[in-house]
Amino acid sequence: MTKRPQPAPAIFTPPVFRPRPKYTPTAASPPEYHDHTMENGRRYRGHKDEFPWPNDDEALKSYSWLNTTWTYLLEAEGQSLISAPVVLHKGTKVLDCGARGTTWMYDINEKYAGTRIAVIDPGCAWLWPAFVTVHHELEGEWPFTARQSFHYIRGFALGGMIADYDGLYRNAYKHLLPGGWFEVRDHDLQFFVDTQGGDEEKEGTGSEGTEGKLVLLRRWEKLMAEAAEKFGKPINMGGKHKEMMEQAGFTDVHEKVFQIPFGDWKGGKPWEHVRDSYILHMRHGLEGYTLRLFTKTLGWSLEDTRTFIRELQAEISEPKLEHLRLYSLFRVVYGKKPKSASRKPEDATLKSERATQDTDNAANRS
């Protein structure tokens, strides 16, 4: 009996990286295009240590892989580009916060022709094409009028980018149309050990055995969280978004939590694509995450920091990841601005301020 040919095994297909303009500002370029500084061989937005993460080509490649991780993950969930139950069509207004040059807006523009797109993308303004309206400041008052209110706002990978999360949520609420949706996609720079894979009884593969092999990773996590807090823009905020969104006045708030494998230990679709793209994100992003926080904030020397990064990379190198069984938590949180809410942003601001004042008065009375 002739055997039927078997299908070829799935091969990880990397994303198509769209051609991106080089960073070549001219004398006629807006001031924001020139607002960068070089530090330890990396480029950062601004001259006042505004953000802990760089915005050079290596950083943008890392963000592209992070966006790809999200794309594969949400496609597997049948959600594709948007998780919130919003319908986009010609004339729908969309705002992306913290995009950092990823392809998500290109995909929105291609799939939903005629969508009106705006981006708040600190430090990456030169990347965006003509169909996108670009603004530069993620915090402070957003430069939109009531007529420019949005149907959908997305916040992407906000850890380390925000000092005032209450202000972020007030802005999002203020600049949404009644019935509009705010969606946050975030992940923490923390890794957990899977203990449900059936190998716990094997010597050295359970959570206790694994922890003994993660000394540098656990130290990195601790130092990163401390440094980001000291810097003034905390990380690992994923678990707080649902509560913050509800406190800001959003309704129908939903949270979805995903365990993203960091290593080749969870097989089957879509995990082979998700895990590979996440590994590439961390491979390209680990130095960028670490350098400024360790050298400027914690006071480490550049030599000691680079040595630590090399040793950490060796500890979590790909041949070891299959046995370490690590994963990270990715979260999608989305909520709706009530249809009964005011359409005027200034009214929403006054309402928020009154609510804050009422809370303060109640606390004082008690």
C-alpha cells in the first residue's frame, strides 16, 4: 500500500518588514525630528532623559518583533488587529498611542480603507507616511478638539513610557466619542516558570530546579523594576490596567491574559510563531531595555552593564530555553466610554475633576 505524502512541517515565516525611512532630518524638518541624543552607542528621544528605551534601528526592529508576537497571538484568537468590539469603516477615527513605528497602522489602513488615522508616537515621527497624522507627546494634554474625537484608541506596550497613568486614562476617556473604545495591549518584563508540563518530577526541571538556573534573570527583573520606578516611569503595570480603566469611568471593561512561551517548549500552532517572534523581540531588545536604566539610573558602568547583559543572554540562550519552560504574561484590556457620556472633551474633564474633588472631600471628612 502506497503511503500518502505527509504535509511539510510548518516553517516559521518572519514578518515582512516594510521599508522605513532613514533618520535623515534636514534644516526644514520640525524641531521634534532633531530632538535626539546619543548615549552608550544608542539613540534616545529628547535631551532630558524622557524615556528609558532607545528609538534607533535596533530598537525599532525589536518593536516590530513585539508587534508580530501580538499579531500571531490575536490571529489565533480570531481577533486579528483589534480585540474590542468596534466596527471600523470609512471615516472612522483611530488613534494609536505608543506605536513606535510598528506596522499595525499600515495594516489598519490596508484592511479598513478610508479610516482616519492619528498617532502619538514619541521619537519616531519620521517613520510615518502621509495617511497618518502624527503627534509627539504621549503625556500632558492631547492636542485634539471635540470634532476630532475618536471611535477607537489603542495603547501599545506602555510600560516605561508613562509617568502619569491616571492622566493617560483621562486623556483617552476625554478624546473618545461616546460609545468609543479604548484598548491597551501590554506585557510585563517578568518571566514565570511553567509547572504544568508534566516534567516537574524530573530532576532539575520543576520550578525549584529551574529557579536555580535563573539567578541573573531574577536579578535583572528586580533591578529593572527598581530602576524604572526610580526613573519615574514604572514597568510591569499590566495587571493594573483593568482597575485603572474602570476607575477612569469606562464600562464593559474586559481583560484577557495570555501566557506567552519564552522558548521552544510549547508546540503546535500558533505557539511556534508566537514564541519565535517573542524570542527575537527579546534578543533585539534586551540591551535597549537595560542600558539607560542600569547606567544612568542605577549608576553602573557601561562595561559592567554590557558584561551583565552578555552573561544574562548566556543564561537564557535558546538551547537552554526548552528546559527552562519560561513564559511571560501579555494582557489585552479594553473598555467603552458610555454612550450617555458627554461628547465634549472639556465636559468630561470637568466631570473627572469633580469626581476627584468629591473623593478628596470624602476622605477629609472621614
